[in-house]
Amino acid sequence: MILIIEDNADIRQELAAFLGANGHPAVCLEHYPDSQEEMADAVRGLCTAFLPELILLDISLGACDGLKLCMDIRSRSSVPIIFVTGRTDEKDELAGILTGGDDFICKPYSLPVLLARINRILFRQKNAASETVRAGGVSLNILDGQVSWQGLTLNLSKNEMKILYCLFLNKGTVVTKDSLIEYLWENKYYVDENILNVNLSRLRNRLKELGLKDLIVTVPQKGLTVNDAEQEDFI
């Protein structure tokens, strides 16, 4: 269960629907009082009732301060908190981390990128020892930076690892190239799509060494996805 604390009704409804469709049931704080204390009480009530695995928290919540709310949550719980906010100042990001946030993403954001960050944090919470994700019969070890299949292992570069990691965490959905660019380089406006295509081409050629020529699938005019079929289908 993910708790969404966002005072824009349209945004929180969109988030809840998207997360629910991707395997993460969500509950939203619906009432936003003017009092910081009342807000904290309302969040405590939802945390007690639903025991969320992760909280998406805006900083600007009308008359209330999301940073103070984060500190209140952190004083009682280690639940992961991702700030999802329209604030873009570096000082706000630093403040978010210093008050106990685990990640910080600015609006407007890509939903697949947000989902990848959520999955990354939840994965680390549940699988801190192995840090391994899988698609079909292929294993991706984040700690070692390796992809493995049928006893063969390939060492990956940082960008190769991030591309596969994003696709593995979003298996079953199509990730746009813009989303991948934002995930890899954080600002899509300063990176040419050709740079991503070069990285993808190099990665695909290297995956052929393991017999995984069809692991990364291009969906025309939409983006990329990972082949989650059983391993024999990749040959």
C-alpha cells in the first residue's frame, strides 16, 4: 500500500489510478486542514490504519509544510518517503533529504520514471541482501552490475545497467525514450535522443553475446519494453 499526500485532487487521483494499475494499491489523504497539527494527526491515522510501504509526499500542502510533515513521520517510522513536488530549487531537494526523505522528484515528471523509483526503493526494502531483479529467465544483479542467463554472465556499464534496470522494473509496460533519457541523465532537454540510441545499440550488441538478441523490444512509435517470456523464447 502506498500513501499519497498531494493536495491537488487531479494529480492524486491520477497517481492512485496509475499505481493501482501497476500493482501498487494506493490510499490518498483527501482532507487538507489549515493546521499543521491537524494534518499530522490525519497522516498518523492513515499510517496506523493502512501501514503503507511507501509515502509520496508533496512539499507545498496549502497552509501546511510537507517538510515538517516528513519530520513528524520520520520521528515515528522508517517508512520510505519520496517527495513529489513542483519545487525545483536545489535547496528544497537538500531540505527534503535532510528531513528524512528517501528520494525527490520534480513536477512535471514521467509516471514510468516515478514507478521505477518507487520499485527501486521497495525492492531494496524487501531484497536488500541480493538486489536482484528478473524478467523471464534473465537475472539482473544491481550490486555486481551483471546480467545473467543460462549460467553465462555479462558485466555491464553504468548506463547499460540503468537501462535494463528501468525496463526490468517496468516489465509488462512500455517505457518511452523520453522517460529513459530522464531516468539516465535526469534532464531530457539537454540530451539528444541519439545518445540514448547509441547506448541502446551497444547494449543490444552485448546482450547478443548471451544469446539475448530479443531481450529489449522496440514498440514502434511508443518506446521500449523488456521481453518477459521464458528464457528459451530468447534463442
